[in-house]
Amino acid sequence: MSTFKDHFSTQSSDYSKYRPDYPQELYDFILAGAREKKSAWDCGTGNGQAAAVLSHYLEKVFATDPSAEQIKNATQKSNIEYRVASAEYSNLPASSVDLITVAQALHWFDFDKFFTEVRRVAKPDAIIAVWSYELCKIDKEIDKVFLHFYNDILGNYWAPERKYVENAYSTIPFPFTEVKENVFYMKKQWNLQDFMGYLSTWSAVQKYIKINGTNPLELVAADFEKAWINPAAVKEISFPVTVKIGRV
């Protein structure tokens, strides 16, 4: 079994609170490609964000994550079955799902083993949809502080897999018949406190705290306040989301 790199359990409740919601257009795009909508496997489900939406459209959703803490904080629905399991060894029956989804998690997987598992659990003609969201944008001055924090302060604290996200998954193999690819945008309306709450969920922030005993957000808090002008003001935060869909 592959070694699970748990970057998120320590902040799982905040993760659930602050992570952006994927746009409905993304789900419509994915579901349009599914010829059957009886069952889905949401792999690396985290807090069940994608699984909860999929549960409205499919009879059954299997949602797996190797983090028991994430599963504990996941959104509960009557037709979602949560399991603590790795992407590479789901324990799902063979030929059992019409749709496999991976939301902002593929970069943590052992690609070859996961894709082998996908082929095992997929029904004939099932589809797989994987997506990731890249760095957000707000405005010129805030983005300047944001990129300084991301690159200069946290640069050495990001896991190597972060590069896959920065490249919008373009460097990850996708050994399926690629049906289509698209880019959507997640948008949130946040004040500065909300935005800082989101940044606190970053794995690199948690790693910085663990190593140094201090919160790196303190190093840029004043700069963010200055750039935000009015910390209570609500601003639009836009995240590009790149999705790939393939036929298994």
C-alpha cells in the first residue's frame, strides 16, 4: 500500500469551513458526459465537498479518503457512503461505478496504481473527471502581497506535488481517451478575515508552523491589511478551475 501523506487532518474543520465551492457549471459539464448516473466514486473526497453535490444527481456515491479526520468532518447525505481508504486501494467492487471524480487531490496519488484501480472499479464506458484549482486573484495590490507570501515565504514549505497544481495538472499523465477539457471559475465573496482563514488551511502554512513554531501569516498580516484598505470590505476572489474528462 502506498504511503499516505496527510497534509490536511490537523486543519480539517477549517478546511471544511473555508475551502471554495466548485461552480455548478463544472458539475454540469462532467455529468453531461456520463451515460449512466447510478453510482460514482469520489476519490480523495476530503470533506465531501464534491460528493455532496454529486449525491443530488446519482443514486449512490462512494466517497473515500485516507484521512479519518477528514471523513469525520465530511458532509453527510443519505446516499453517500464514506470510507477511509486510499486512492490506490479503494476496496470498492469491480465494475461498480459510472463516474470517478477527483477534486484537487490527484497530485497526491500514486498515478499508475490509481489509474489501475480506476480501470478495475469502472463500469464499461464509465468516465473519469479530475480537476484542480490554481492560485486566486483579487486585485493588483492584494495579489502582489499574496504572491510574495506564496512564493517567497512559503516557497520551501510546499510539497513537491504542488508543482502539478501550479501547472493545472498538465504534467500529470492521463491515460484515458480524453473527451474534453475546460476551465471554470470559482468565486467567493470574502472579507480579509475570511481570506486569511482560507490561507490558514494551506498545507505549507501548517508545515511552517510545525517547523518554526510561529504562524507565517503574521509576517504579511499588516501588508494584507494595507492592500485590502478596509479589512471588513467584501471582495471577490476568483479561482480558475481546470477540469479533464476521460472515457475509461
